[in-house]
Amino acid sequence: MATQAAFLAGFPQLAAQQGRDRAGTGAPARVSVAAIGSAKVGGGARVGVKAGGGAEAVARRGVRCRASLIEPDGGRLVDLVAPEEGGRRAALRREAAALPHRVRLGRVEKEWVHVLSEGWASPLQGFMREHEFLQALHFNSIRGADGRMVNMSVPIVLSLGDAQRRAIQADGATRVALVDDRDRTIAVLSDIEIYKHNKEERIARTWGTTAPGLPYVEEAITNAGDWLIGGDLEVIEPIKYNDGLDQYRLSPAQLREEFARRNADAVFAFQLRNPVHNGHALLMTDTRKRLLEMGYKNPVLLLHPLGGFTKADDVPLSWRMKQHEKVLEEGVLNPESTVVAIFPSPMYYAGPTEVQWHAKARINAGANFYIVGRDPAGMSHPTEKRDLYNADHGKKVLSMAPGLERLNILPFRVCHPS
């Protein structure tokens, strides 16, 4: 068995963290969440968590989290779902119905509404305005209200066609309703700002190429409008998909409560967009063992498959979740120290740029360790017979990325039996 020193030598960030722990500035401590009016998340012992109630089970308009492991970006977990209490949800529904301008959401845009509403992108309060878009595009980070830079490597934006842009601006409208493909009102976007959607620049800076065949580009950008509309988002009710998997779609606040319920003193996250294989399982169990050797008492694994848009040749989410259930049922992973949940984000396949988003979002869910593998968020080049990104750049970028300094990065490594 590798010694603790050898383990730390492989992960210099952990060595530095342990030094701070010994100095009394970062000792492992139990995760806790302070949420006014919050409800306990129910436990599904064998396959993660069976949670009811969605985001309305936690405090409205922002959850103050006291997580000694890691605080959410901006210090407050954003919650953009209108509360039922006080009649706000019913009032917002009436207000939305009276708005003359309605922006229709596609599949990917609705997934981004879900992501924003639950605080995965904290401290963002809605779809990006131009100053946030430019910061994300050029700096992979945005400046929060407190002046600190937080990581935000992918633009979260909503497109608008030219005819609708002209109509909104002609009316001097400051609010628009967001509706789904069945014309059902989903949310209201307020204090809006409309600005040019320079698609070529966005694609080139996000993917490092404008080659044809990029899955997210073809799905969500190529045929999108030439304008972007940003503003403050208020969602009428929690986003549900009614596909038999909503019980796994735990918000960051719900996950933090579950970690607290399990008395976790460390949370390590692992994202997949395909089934768990034996190497993954060995990596995850080995990581927990190493964290125990470091002195943590109850490190909990967040097994967090991506649940939004994926390319056609990836394994469908429903089948991945069935496989994940079996992994826990068979005891391949310990159900007592594993939480299985769905990360609702769409997939960009933007390599080192996108993996920063994946890591940042898990900070907001309470994870202070993030496992990164080979070529994270990568794919084959769409027109050439090679990988689009260098396989090692993702983990190297994570170790240097602005706004991720608080997160301990665990590079994927080959595990040998002791």
C-alpha cells in the first residue's frame, strides 16, 4: 500500500492543504448547512438519495451555507425559484402571463434555466449580460459582487432572433417571459439587456476551433439568434422532466444537506457521461481509502453523472442511471458513503475550458475534492483523426484555473493492488 507521503507527493494541492490543516487554518470539519425553513432530504440508502420537494424545500432567494469544507462561490448559494410561501409563485405566474413578449426555450436553454435556478452557477443571478459574457469568454471567470473573481469558464446565455429583438426594444420592455416548446411559462427574465451574439468568436474561444461538427454548436448555436438577452431570472417552479429520474436531480442545497446528514467531513466528486467501469470503481474506492489515511473520518463520494444534452453516441442517461443503481446494489461502491445524483448541465465537449465549469459547479454542491481523468470533457476532432484536445491539459488547467484555488484536484492515476 502506498504511504500517505507518496499519495501526497502525487497531489501537491493536498500536501499544501494538509499543511494548512496542521497550522489550524483548514482542519477537516463536518459539513453543515444553515437554511431557513429547509426540509431534510430523505435518504435512499442503496441508490443515492430519493428526494422530494425540489428546490422549494430550501430557503428562498439564497441559501446561506456554513460549509467548513468549502463555501459556494460568492458565499451564498443562489436560489432563483419563486417561493410558494407568501403567494410569490402564484403572483409571478400571473405577471408572466400578462407580459407581451415571450422567448421560447429549446431543450438546451431549458436545461440552463434549471442549472441557473438551483445555484450551480452561483453567483450568477440569471442569463449573462454582456459584461459577464465577455469576462467568461476572455478570462474564464467573472467578478462577483464582493470584487473577487470566481471561475466561470463557459458562457451561459440565451439567444434571440432579430425580429423579436426589434419588437422588444421598440416597446422599451424590461421584462420577458420564458416559455417551453409547449408554450408553458417557465420563468421571467427582468432588467434585461440585449447585445450582439458573435457566434464565431464565441465558438473559437470556447472550443479552440470553428471546425464543423461540434455537437453543442450544432445543437444550440448554429441556428440560434444573432442576439443575446441577459437579465435577472426568476423561475416559477422547480424544473422537472417527469422521466422517472427526477428523484436523482438533487439541487446543490439538497446535496449539502445530504452530506451533513451523513456526517461527511470531505466530499469528493466524480463526473461521468458513460457507465462506470472497473477502473472507475477502483479509482473511487482507492480515493476514499487515501482520504481516510489522511485523517478524514467520513469522506463521501458524489457520483455525479452529467444529465443534460449529450452527443448522439454517448450512452443515454436512463441506461447510465440503471447501471449506476446496479453498481451500488452489487456493493461495487459502498452505498453508505456514496451519493448518486444527476448533474443537470448540458455537455459542451470543450475540453480544458469546460472541465473548469464541471469543477466549479461541484464547489457549489459542497465538494472540496474533484477527480479529473484523461482528456476530461474532450472528444475526437470532428474532421480529423485525432483527439481535439491534449489529454493532459484538462488536469493541468484545473490546477491553475482562476477561482478554483480552494478546490483540491485529484488527477486520475493508475491504481495498483497493495
